[in-house]
Amino acid sequence: MRKTRVLIVDDSAIVRKLLADALSGEDDLEVVGTAPDPFVARDKILTLKPDVLTLDIEMPRMDGLTFLKKLMHYQPMPVVVISSLGQAGCQTTFEAMRLGAVEVLAKPGGPYSVGELRMDLAAKIRAAAAARLRKAPIEPLVKPDPPPPAPILGGSTVIAIGASTGGTEAIQEVLMRLPANCPGIVVTQHIPAVFSLHFANRLNEICPMEVKEARNGDTLATGRVLIAPGNFHMLLRKSASGGLHVSVQDGPRVCYQRPSVDVMFSSVAELMGPRAVGVILTGMGADGARGLLKMKEAGARTIAQDEASCVVFGMPKEAIRMGAADQVTPLTRVPAAILSQLARIAR
């Protein structure tokens, strides 16, 4: 089996070694070189022909964003951004995703264990290698016209959305085009800790609904979207009064993920039965497929993103293979599909 060739670009020699060591035991991955800045990286890309690039954002001589723009214009390739957890680092990371980077990983150090780094980095390299690259950057955010109101629903209803690689942009595309009076929405996106807060805040600025990173006990209500925090599972729960809230908790990884889409979907299936809509979007692996099947078996309406519009057709493909999806649709039609399923529930 041909190994995936990886070039590591980071100005820190320590980080370059940490990343290279983390991949050294992977049979299907090979670090073919490292570079301390974009100018050295440019020459090594031409000579070493890597399949995937890991890219630091803050580097000397040329910053990572400028290099990424040039790279995606002249020689597009899958890029995993390695970013710091500060405010500026999170903002530039989401800009890198807009420009064409397909995965993000927090810069190693601090509480990051060697085992976690090895697992997460290898998974993100594999996802990047499987990704469908965009031909042009996503346009800067422009709020669409307000969508028509959602159907009036008697009783509580929940929309559950799960995604991984390519999901930050896909979730944004969906939420921007749902009306402010949508039933409560829970979202699990595979994303590192801290980045999830900035992701939620970014969505809150452009979406008709309130969007926030979930905290344990947060209530779910019409017009509210709760995003699972990085490194924590999020489950739906009912309070004694009959209202809905989320439980945010630690626990073992499920399908190698924390947060896990399967964990969230399974809790929605158990509590909501037919009063739910489940949506599985672009992503590597199988997380969410079994949970979506549980939702369907409980009577929920289920939607999967189609292959052509996915960055990685992994999670939706597995859900479709298992018969978990009632409907398979392009990303641009997912909002309309959700509203259509809500209208069926309203009947």
C-alpha cells in the first residue's frame, strides 16, 4: 500500500519533531520532510511531492495565510492547519479553512498528551488525504435573505446535526439558511477544544438563530443552537418539568472522537423519537452513522449530505450504507430538506 507523504511546515524545531515523532509509528503515513518557513516549504513541495501539508500560521518571512493563498492558487493540496489556541490563532484558523485548509489541530504542548497527539494528527492527515479540494476559496461571509418561517409545531421538536472534515463550512451553510423560529438545534462537529467556542461565536454573528457553545445544563428552545464543546460529549436530556437541556460530559472516545456524533444522535433518538430530524454532513470515518440509524428506527426523519457536495464522503456514506438516511441531498438543499421534514412532523 502506498503511504501518504507528509511535509511538516513549522518555524519551531520542537514542534516539527513532535509532529514527526507522532507520525513515525503509522504504517500508512510517511513524513518525507520538514520546513521552517514557507520559502523552504515551497522548494520541498517541488522536490518531495507530498500528498498532505501540515501548516503553522505564525511563521517568519511569510505568514501561513499568505502562503496558503499562494499554494491553493498555484499547487492545490490538502492542508492541515496547526494553530495556537489564542484569540488571534482561532480567528486566523477559520480564515485558513475559508481559503482551502481542510482540517485543524491545536498546536502540541501543555495538556496535550503524546498519545492524543498521535491519534488526532494521524486521523486528520488521513482525512485531509481523502478530501475533495475546492477550486476556489469560499467567498467572505454575506448574510443571505431571511428564510421563510419554519412550520408551527405543537410540542417540542429537535434538529440534530453532526459533521467532521469540512463540517465548519457545511454547518455554516445550513444554519445561515434556517429561520429564526426553527426548533432547537444541537450540533456536534469534530473540533479541538477552544476552537469550538470561536466557531459558535462566529456562527452567532451571521445566523438568524442564537448560537452558543454548550455548557452543562444549557436549555434547548426554539431559535437556539447549541454547539458541542471540543473534547466533551454532548447529550440531550429532559428536565423534571419536561423541558430539554444538554448534558456536557467527559468520557471515553466513541468512534475515536470526543465529542462524538453517535453519542448525541443516540440521546436524541432515545428522548425525542419521531419528534426529531437528524442530519449527517461531510466527514471522515463512521461516527454518527449508527446514531442516525437509531434516530430513524425511533421514527425520526433523517438526512445525509450527498457525495458530490462533501469534502469527505465518509460519515454520510456509512450512514447511507446502513440504511440510516431517509433522504440524500446536496448541501445547498439541506436547509430546505430540514424544513420539509419539519412540515411533515407538523402534520
